[in-house]
Amino acid sequence: MAKVRVYELAKEFGIESKAVMAKLQELGEFVRSASSTVEAPVVRKLKEAFAAEAAASGKGDGKADTASATDAAPTQARAEAPAAEKAAPAPTDGGKPAPSRPTSPVVPPAESPAAKVGTPSPQPTDEQAAERPRPAAPGTDAGAGQAPTPRPVPTPPRPGPPGPTPGGPAVRAGEQPRPKPAAPRPGAGPRPGNNPFTSTTGMRGPRTERQEPAARREDRTGIPRPSPAMMPPRADDRPGGPRPNPAMMPPRPMSRGVPAGRGGPGGRSGGPSARTGGAGSRAGAPSGRTGTPGRAGGGIGRLGGGGRPGGGAPAGAPPRGGFGGRGGGRGRGGAAGAFGRPGGPTRRGRKSKRQKRQEFDNMQAPTIGGVRVPRGGGQKVRLPRGASLTDFAEKIGADPAALVQVMFHLGEMVTATQSVSDETLQLLGAELDYDVEIVSPEDEDRELLESFSIEFGEDEGDEEDLQPRPPVVSVMGHVDHGKTKLLDAIRGENVAAREAGGITQHIGAYQVSTEVDGEERKITFIDTPGHEAFTAMRARGAQLTDIAVLVVAADDGVMPQTIEALNHAKAAGVPIVVAVNKIDLPDADPAKVRGQLTEYGLVPEEYGGDTMFVDISAKARLNLDDLLEAIVLTADATLDLRANPNQAAQGVTVEAHLDKGRGPVATVLVQRGTLKVGDSIVVGPAYGRVRAMLDEHGQQVDKALPSRPVLVLGLSSVPRAGDNFLVVPDDRVARQIAEKREARERNASFAKRSPRVSLENLTELLTERQALNLIIKGDVSGSVEALEDALSKIDVGEEVDLRILHRGVGAVTENDVNLASIDNAIIIGFNVRAQSRSVERLAEQEGVEIRYYSVIYQAIEEVEAALKGLLKPEYEEVQLGTAEVREIFRSSRFGTIAGCLVTSGVIRRNAKARLLRDGAVVADNTEIASLRRFKDDATEVREGFECGLTLQNFNDIKIGDVVETFEMREKPRD
Ligand SMILES: Nc1nc2c(ncn2[C@@H]2O[C@H](COP(=O)(O)OP(=O)(O)OP(=O)(O)O)[C@@H](O)[C@H]2O)c(=O)[nH]1
């Protein structure tokens, strides 16, 4: 089922949106407004709730019926899950609930006790429903084949989304008022705390897949188990004394050799529930001794303390071959007897030794690289981009140092606190059997805003709160087809001409008016031509364009970038209006353009298609009004452009820069709400209060309605194009959101640029890599990004790295200098200077170099030269000379002396040498240790002369060998 909006649901139910919202709230679902979307499971839940209400009031009116009818799928699923029905009879009859057959008829959701008592009971998804234990499939688990005819037992506890507890047919037949399962009824059934076989005992952790079979096993014990809500509150008052806090217990590594004792102190608390608790619950045994129902099964959240797998029992506990944390209630002997079956006979459904061994193996923490870390069992772990191993460890209750070791074992060297890449997190997750979900920046941002109860991107209120807004248009097309000219022409025609005296400013977007059918209509143009800007914005999640104008020169026809632009617009689902430009030229062929574009799915209206083509001349200002009209008509025909102007403003940044006089300024496009002077605003990582707003004519405005672009003054820093903006209740919230965003961006960028150190490249990284660290400051975010981009493309080989430690808009500050001095970086100021003389002085003091540029290419050239300067010199071998061995003399003092004739070049003392015999090298990397001419020492002997020489550390010289000498010379780099 697709997402639906609240008002659509209201329509479907034939009631007011408010009633739907109220119901949702009652069900524990938060929706902001009638136009908020509702997820499919929530819709189902809602329908169930309405159906239940209708059934309860005895009306069973058509709407409720419709609701259940429309929801046939889950009902079906429930029908196929008799275990769920089986669970229905509450143990009000002394623990003998009415039997039910696995093939009981469909139970309408309205009949569910949960629904009747109004308990919020989120409907399970179809899969969940289908996942219910089915008595019809005995033998699938422990106790296979021993399971008797399915016996009704209460639903096993379901932490996480509580499943429904649909009523069984027997109960329905009697139309007995169902007891509220939530009410503890001491004495009515077996005391759950006394029942060591109950799997409900204190189950707290979320249910994992692995728990399911255990739950099924418990079902077969035939003992009715009450729902968790029926459990006596806590066991501190029970024999066994106070339960030690698991968090206080020292985590104990599990050892295969000394398994946690089942009857040991660690093993008693969990009872069977611990078995159903997955990795987490098995672990928690330190609560031992008390027999506390299931606190040991504290689930994942408790892993940090005694909750580690194997943390159950002291290492020295009697090795009774069980699981830490499993035990007590069900164990043989020990205090468990006081609460249940004291070491009774082996029951049906008990696990075999083999199974236990298997389970033990499963829960055994991996011993990667000699460390033990909890195994996830496929559990989901959400981590933000750029998280560190410490963050990961925190989530899974492990020791960060252990994770560092695991990574080491996996061949990657990372520190515990270092931000790591997505792949590293995934790799670690896969190794530990966790399903790592890297939370995207968008999701993270949504969560961040939600934490302040702010929702971005949705109009508040009802249908009737929405009012028409002008379309936002981007102009795209091939190079030189006239995009800029067209944007200028439209602006010139409509803006400058009408605003007498107004000086048209380039602020990144402008609004024009045109008359369509006697009505004045506005259109907002994004003033940055080209689809790069369009796609860059989209890449940042900002889709602000409603309509794309595709400019095609009539003389040139469709070109590669025309197609590219077209595809981008199509991918974004944006309708296209084609402007066939340059029709003033003699070789203009507008018909050809139409024909060509038809092939790409843009069929002109006149050919029976739905795309409007307008022949224009941007230069001659021909038919520009027709183009504007076509835009309005296309918008009217294909889009429902409405927004709520009466809410806190939200929108997107179109452009931003640092203005010398005004500080950071950003052109924002209001998408919904009305932006007013004085509003507290967050724009990406910048925040502030709107000090003033200017329109494209440089005129001050006090408010901006949806689709209105305005230049905003008063921000703390310069945001990036594509950053969203939103008005928040007060400055404090604005600052907090902005700071969190900034921290997140910093982390993410650290993760991106910290090189992955692996065992393979460690030596290389430690010994050979040199890095040029840079800090880039520029006047506008665009130039900083462009410079960073260009610099990162400089390639001088593997040996030298360019690292951009920080980039930002604005003057070079003291902070920049401090950072540069710590990390030995050079600061590049692009069209900016040091903030003050004191900053310059600090730089001098710290020996930090600040280079100023105003031409991008100059900056690139110099950085490239600097990088080359960092390269280690390259050497090449240059031959000096060769000598042939003619005679051999042995000397007790010098070893073997070779009497040689220099056959080429020169032989020098101390020169590097190698000895060749029959063309093969017999000694390399040696040196001419001594050189004599007759009886005298010589420094060099030239070609044609004889000499005596010895080689360093080499005496096995033979007559006929050739001594070759050479030197290593630095090679100039190109
Ligand atoms: N004859 C004629 N020339 C035009 C017309 N529109 C634009 N031009 C010329 O075409 C050339 C390119 O125009 P631009 O507006 O710069 O084209 P563009 O698509 O923005 O180009 P890029 O920014 O390089 O992608 C300029 O020399 C314009 O004067 C027109 O309608 N008729």
C-alpha cells in the first residue's frame, strides 16, 4: 500500500481529518497535519481501530466494514496464522483456555481483545502475521514430533511491535466479554513467576527472528502463559534477595571451556525467557540468583553490562554445560525449584545436547583476532555516516578496543575514535553479523528536526489551507543555445522595464509577471542556467524546479546536452516546455527541432502530444510572452502548485555568498509558509535571525510568500546552494540545529578524507606518503567548491596526497591559522584576506603560510608545483665505466685484488659497482673499495689504463670478469 495522506484517509472514511488525526494520536502515532503522510501499517492499524470501534458500538456500519474489507490481506494473513487465534483465550479459566482449532475462521480484527479494550495494538505487517507460530507445523523445532495437538496458550510476549491478540472462535461463539489480558489476575492462571516454562518471563528485548523458534517450543509445553502484562511486576520481593544490577556486574568473556553454569549464580535468572531473548537475552544472566523473571533477558539494550553473550556466569561457575543467562527457572536443582519445577524430569520439548551445543556455538562470540565481541544475529544497527568504532561499540555494547582489534584482523587499521567510512562500518557489521544501516544525511537531518518536533517538507494544515503558488522554472539546454540570453531577456523585459529606477540584481532567482487569460500570473525563474546547477541541487535533495524550459537553438537542433538536460528533467519528473530559440536566424529550422525531440518522447501539442513548443528569439525578444504563457498553461495542466502560506516558512537556498558589507547573504526560495523579517531561521549549518530581505530589484521586503526568492541577511555563516532553510520557534533552537548539522558534516567529511589504512598499504602510508595539507577560504561557497574540486583533480602520482583540512567562506581567521599550525597546513585565500592584522601576525609567529589568489588557475598551478616539490627525488643509474679483470692477486691485507684494464669511461674509488661474469651479475651493490695505479692510491683511473682494485665485501673475482661502476643521479621531474 502506498503512503496516503491523512485527509485522503478522512475522505475514505467519510469523516473529518481531525477525527482521523485524533484517532492516530490515540493509537500512539504522531502526525503533524492533515496533509502528513501515513505509512501503510499505520493505515491498517487505523482501519482496524475504526472497525473495532464500530464493532464495539454494535453498529458495524458500512464504513467500518469497508475498512476491514479493504484490509483483506492482513485479515487473511491472520486467518492463516491460527497460532495467533490459539493465543486468544486468556487464562481466566484457571489456565485451561478453550481449545481452538488451527483452522478457525477468519477473525475480524475488530474482534481482537486488544481492539476491544482499546489497547493500542499496531497491526502487524502481513509478514509478521504470517510469522506467527503455527501449531499446524509441529516438528519444525525442538521437540519435533512430540508436540501434541496444538494447545491453546496465550500469545508469547512480543516485545517490539506488539502483535494483535485476535480472539479465538470459542470466545467469539460465547460472546463472552473478554477479560482484559493486560490485567494481572493472580490466581487465575499459573503464577507466571512460578512457571519456569513460561517464555514470557520478563521478556524485554525486541523479538528477533531467532527468538521465534524458542517461543514456539515453549508453546508446546502446553502450559498457558500469560501475556507480559500479566506478569507480577518485579521479583525483588521474591525469595532470592534483591537482584543485582546487571550493569554492575563485570562483563565476563564466555569461554567454551568453562561455560556459564546453568545452575550457577549467573544462570538462574533468565529462565526460558532468556532463551527467547536472542543474543541479548541469553546474555544477561548476572541478574542470577534471584530468579527474577527474565530481567536477565534484558535484550539488546542491556548488552553493555552483564548483557554480553556469555556474560552470564562467573568464569568459575560450575561447568554444567548450559548457557550463561539461561537457566535458573528451568534448571535442575538450585533455587529454581522454589519458583517452579525443581529439577523435575526431563520434559518433552527439551533441547538435545546437540541442539544446546549448536546454540552455544551460535551464541559464542566470535574470537576474531583473539578478542570476543558480541555477535549480532542479523540485528540492525543504525549508525550515522562518519561514525567511529566507539559509536559502533556503544550501539552493540562492546568494547571499542575489541572492535579495533577485529578491524585489525580484517586487515584495516583504524583507531577507536576515528571516523570511518561506510564500507568499514559495513565490513565490521558483516563480520559480527550485524545489519549495519548507515543513516543517510537526509534521514539524519529528518531525525534531528524531529527531535525538535519539526517536520520539513510538508505543508501544515488541511486542503483548504493550501493556496496556489507560482511555478518555479529552470532553464536548461545545450551550450550556446541561448539560456543566458533568454534568462536575461525575460528578466530585462519583465523586471527592469517595469521597475522604473530599479537596478536588477543577480541574486540567483527572480520573479516575473505575465498575463494569462486576463489574469496576472507570476513565474519564478532560477537564474543559474544549465542542468549542472539543477542536478547539483537535486543531488542535495533539493528539488525546487517545477517546470524545465528546454532551450534548443533552431539553427543547431538537438545536441548532446539537450538530451542530457531532457533526461535530467525527466528523471526528476519535471514537465518540460521547449523554447525553440534563435528563430531570427535565416537557417533556423524549428520544425526540425520538433521532429528531433519527438524521437525523445517530447511530442509537440500540434502533433498530438502534450509538450508545448514555443518558437522564440531571445536576442530579438520575440514571443517571450508566449513562452511565459506556455509555462503557466503547462503548470496549470500538469501540476497542482499549492502551498500553505500561513505557517513557519521553509524552502531551499538557491545561492549564497559572503558580501563585503552585509556579511553572509543567501538567496532562498520560499516553498511553503511566509518568511518574515525577524524570523529565527536555520539554513543548512548556518543560522540567524532574518535581519532584512531584498528582492531581485534590491528593494527591501518584509515578507516572502511561497515561490518567492529573496536575499536574506543576518546569517551566521554562508550556507551552500541546495541547503534547506526553515523558520524555527526561537534563536536557541536555530543555533542548536545548525550546530548539530555542522558537527555532522564535519564528521562525515572527516570520514571521507581519512585514508583507509590497511595492512597492505600501511608501510606505504607510513614511509612514503607525503601530504600537502590545505585550508581553503573563499569569498563565495561556489568558488571554494570549485577550487577544492580543481585541486583535488591535481594528480602528481601516488606518493603525494593533497588533503583539504577545512574549507569555508569568509576571511582567514585565527581559527584557520591555529588549525593550519597544528596540522602543518597552508592556507589558501581565494578573493579573501586575513581577517585582521593580528591574524597575519599569528600566522607569522606560527610559521603558517597564507597564499592569496584571485585567479583560480594560478592557485592550481602553484599548488601543483608545491605538490611536486613534495615528491621524493627520483634517481636513475648512470654508468661511469667498465674494467676487465686481467690478473688476480691475493693479499692477506686487502683480500682479492683484481688487476684490471679500464675498457670504458672511468673507474672511481668508492663508486658503486657490480661484477659481471659472462654477462651475468655475480655481485651487485658493491663498491670500489680501493683503487691503485701501480703502487699508488688513485681516485680514478680512465679508459685505456690499468689499475688494481678491490671490491667491498667481495673476493670471488675471476679473470675475465667485468667490473662495472655507476652512480645514482637525481632525475628531473617533468
Ligand atoms: N541570433 C540569435 N542569437 C542568439 C539568440 N539567443 C542567444 N543568441 C546568441 O547565442 C550565443 C550564446 O548565447 P548564451 O545565452 O550565452 O547561451 P548559453 O546557452 O547560455 O551558453 P552557455 O552559458 O555557454 O551554456 C550568444 O552569442 C547569444 O548572443 C537568439 O535568439 N538569436
